[in-house]
Amino acid sequence: MSWAYSAPVRRTTVFLVPACFFGTLHLQVLGQTAPSECQSAVRTFLKIPDERGLVALDKSDCWGVFGSSNNNLNRLNNMAATGNTWAAEYSAGHLKELDGGNLEDALRALGQFSDHGMENLLVLANKGLLSKHELADALTMLPLTLADNPRAQSNSLEARRQRVLRVTRADLQEQRAQALTAISQSLSEIRSNQ
């Protein structure tokens, strides 16, 4: 009686071990990175966000590790918001994989990134990492601390407009025009509500 009862358990165990082995082998054959490699690449990038780390993340296709962790997303957004070009580029390249509050937070962080280097944000749009709509949203979504302060919102948007006007690179003129249009429309809305 006990043999009949335990036989399925043994067959299941015998089946699971090869399945785990072949599953791991299958991931490696398809060129996908094992989760531990991605976790290591993410940890390294969050400690030292640089070009080498960005290349490692992209090469290993590790967005799932970022996207599945609000803590990782928040840290990425904070790095972008404080002017880290590599964090901003990685975030911009994965906006289409975000939605809801995570998308809004990433766009807001990219807007704050522009406060440190407007030209760099326009370059991301020029490279195709930001759509026209995403560029407009990034530039017009302001920090939540300004939500109830229309004057501060206007001042912040006006400062962004001035930074856009200082961008003179010929290859960024299309993005510059898009940015100015988005900021002007947002300023008009704020002023009409005052």
C-alpha cells in the first residue's frame, strides 16, 4: 500500500530534476540570461550606473528584474531624476513596458533629468528612445510637490522652456520644437486655470 502511494511522488521527483535541468539548458540555448546574472547586473548598475553597466543590462535583457521590483524602479528613477545619463537612457528605453503609476514616475523622473541636461533628454528622443508623446509628458509632468501650486508649476515649466531654448544642435531641432510646443501648451493650461 505504501509503495503504491509513494510511487507517484518518486516519478514526480524524477521528472522534476530533468525538467529543471533542461529548463535551465533551454534558457541558455535561447540566449536568455539566467536570473542570477541579471540580478547581479542590476545590483552593479544600481551601485555604479555607468556605460559598462548599461551595456551589461542591455546585453543580458534584464528589464524584468527592474520591472518586477518597485524598489529597483524607484532607485532607477531617483538616479535619472538627479541627472544620471545612463539611468535616464535605460529608463527611456523601457517606458513602453511600464504603465500606471510606474510610468508616471518614470516620465516625471525624466523631466527632472532634463533639468540637469536638457540636451541629453532631447538626444534620447532623437535616438528614438522617447516618442513625441513621451517627450511631451516627461517635460510637462512636474514633481508632485508642485501639485497645488500653479505659480511654482509655471515657474518650473518656464525654466524648462529656457533650457530648451539654449539647445542649438542642428540634429535636435525637431525635438526642440516638440518640446517648446508641449511646454507652451502646458503653460497655457495652467494660466487659464488660475
